[in-house]
Amino acid sequence: MKFNWGTGIFIFLALFLAGSAVFIVFAVRQPVNLVHKDYYEKGVDYSEQMNVNARSKAFAHSFDVALSNDALIVSIDNTLVSKIDSGTMHLFRPSDYTKDLKQKVLAGDQSILFQKADLINGRYILKFSWYTDGERYEIDRPVNIQ
């Protein structure tokens, strides 16, 4: 077989297409960790989120986060406890959504526990959202687990 410029072009194109196919297969198999599964829908409702944040500023220091040997303890001030109808505490890990934890907050709950065995070391964000008289409130706070 004689090696000429046509054979060289064919070999180059074949290697380029094979390399592209390998890269595409590699890219498709990578996990996609968006902050939220409904990331784009949340972006549409951003003006509502701005209103929720403005309402919630008054309660920014109404709960404390403490880490004990066994659990992460979130203590809610009595003034806020009396106003909560229902809510959730979402402890989410920005780097891996499979490590997220949620706890329901019922009226009268003064503390919420997240077991330390369920947590891994690193950065979490605690999103405390609740309803009072039909209005939604939400406070975010970073939490570092050691």
C-alpha cells in the first residue's frame, strides 16, 4: 500500500472522529450537579424570591446552629416559634445534591436535629423556610461540618 496525501487525510479524519466519539461518551457519563433540579423554573420566579428575602431579613438572627458530637442542632427563638405555622429545614450540599437532608418544622418546634452520622465533612447551606399567615419566609445560612 502506498502512503500518499489522501491516505493521510483519511487517517487524520478517522482519528479525529474516534477522539470526538470518545470525548462525547465521556461527557455524557459525567453527573450534573445543579443546585436544584428545577433550576430554570426557580430563575423565572426570582422576583417572588426577592420579596421573600425582604420579608425575612427581620428574622435573620432568630435561630442558632450548634454542632455537638452526635448532631447538628438548630435552635429557634421563642418569638419566631410562636409565629411559625409550618416549615422545612433543608440542609443542602452545593457540591453533591445526593447528600441533602430535610426536616419538617411544625408549629411549636423549638429545635431541629440533624444526626451527625448522616452528614459528611464540608460545607452545607441551611435553608430554613416557613409560613406565617400564608406568607412564605426563608433564611439561608452557611454551615461547616468538621
